Amino acid sequence: MGTGTGTGTGASTGARASQDAGRRPARARRRTRAPATPSSTVARPGVGWALPATLFFGLFALVPLVLVAVLSFASWDGLGAPQFAGTDNWAKLLDDPVMIRSLWLSLLLTVLGVVTQTPLAILLGVWAAGPQRNRAVLSAVFFVPLLLSATAISVLWRALLDPNFGVPAQARWLFGDGNLLGSRDGAIAVLVLVAAWQFTPLHALIYQGAARAVPEVLYQAASIDGAGTVRQFFHITLPQLRNSIITSVILMVVGGLTTFDTVLILTQGGPGTDTTITAFYMYQKAFKGFEFGIGSAIALLLVVVATLISLVVVRMSGYDRMAGTKEGM
């Protein structure tokens, strides 16, 4: 009995062993199976989703750009038919000292805009993403410039800085004769200040959204390790904002190179030609001098310069090699 039982038990044990042995490879195969890639689990929209935006971009961006490129090789005063002029417009631009100086001035204002607006926007955006008391009310106050047009902002600042009854006129001990827009350095400083006041809230909004997307577990782990607020900001928040910083800088570059209305209302390109940036010089050539061929060449040159700078920023920052935000974690 005992032997029979032992034999049966041994047989059943052997059977279970053989079954387990047969199951183990299958489980092992299931365990060692490669995880599904994101591309196999995430459904991507078809090409048709991009069709409306592609048509809109082609109709209102590519077609005008091609027409401007063609017109840059023609002579046209706005009346009659354009006459083919070859490379005369481009040769005139290369020999024009105002054009060369306006391009350098545009680059200078763009760099000053990036340097002044980026730190302010990051600090304001990160602060606005926090749980502080009365944060919503103060954020609404800070973001008021987003609701105003560039023309209204320029008129407002022109009245505030008027040398007769503006703020500088009331504080001559600080601003000298009070005519800030009457000197080259004063006019450039005013343009940088107005641009920072106008566009910093927009970029802060970008950083606010990005800061809220930072995983809370990173801050919890840093707190356990004894990291303070400042250290968490430099070692967690800033690296996580890398993609947003690149996006914001590119927007600043494009916006800085194409600034026009602020210069038109505040300085009129003066004093002299000290604040004649490229976009304003294009306006003068095309709509005041009726040289639409040269104006088109200046516009095309701006597009090329802005595109090259944006590509350099993307390339140097490694933005084009980032697979996603998880890579920075």
C-alpha cells in the first residue's frame, strides 16, 4: 500500500514536474518577451490630420514667400508691372551702410531681448506654477500686457517717457534732461525695456505649463536627500524646462528680428538712424520710398537670417536629438 501510494505519489509528482517543466519554458518565453515599443501601442493620427494646417501654411506663408522672392529680383514702384532687374537690388543692399547697421542692430536687440526676458520669464513661470496664496490674482496682474496690442503698449510707453510731462521729466535727478529717446543708448534701452514688459508674460506662460508638468516625485526624492529649494530649482526644474527654453528662445529670435510697430511709434528709427532696425528699414524702402523690389529683398534676407539662427539654436542645444521629455528625467 505504502509502496503503491509512494509509486502513485511519485508518478503524480513526476507528472506535475513534467507539467511544470513544460510550463516553465512557456512562462520564461513570456517573461523574456521584449516589451512593446511605444510605436506599437500608441496610435498616431493619419496624414489627413495635417492636411488643413498644411494647406493654410502653404496658402498664407509659402505662396507669399515665393512672390516676395521673385519680386526681390525686380524693380517696382507699386504702379504698373514689375521690371526684371537681376541682382541689382541685392547689390544695392550690400553697398548700403544703413542696411548693414540695421541688421547688426536687429541682432543686438534680439540678443538683449533673450538675455533679459529669459531669466525673468523662467522665474515668473516657475513661481506661477506653485501653490502660493493669491498666486492666481498676482498672475492675472502680471499677464495684463498679453491683453494689450503692441500699438497700445507703444503709445502708453511713449506717453510715460515723454520728456515734457512723463516720468523722466519728473525725475531729472535720475534721468538727466529727461529725453531718453533722444540718445542712441537711451532709445535702445527703452526698446529692450518695453519688449521685456510686453513679451515676458507670454514666455512665462510657457514656463508655467512646463513647470507644472515636472513629476512631483523628483522634488520628493530631492527633499529626502536634503536638497533645498534653490538646489531643486537648478538641478531639477531647469533641466526639465530644457525643451521649453529652446522653444521660448526661438520665439524670441523670430519676434526680435521682426519687431516693427514698437520702433515705428516710439522712435521712428531715430535719433537719426540709430534705432533703424531691419524690419523698419524694409518699411521705409517699400512704403515710403516706393522701392518694393529692395523692400522684398530685405524681407527675404530677414527670413533667411531668422531661419539660420533658429537652426543654429536647435542644433547647438541638441533639441533635434531629443526623443521626448522622458529622456531628460
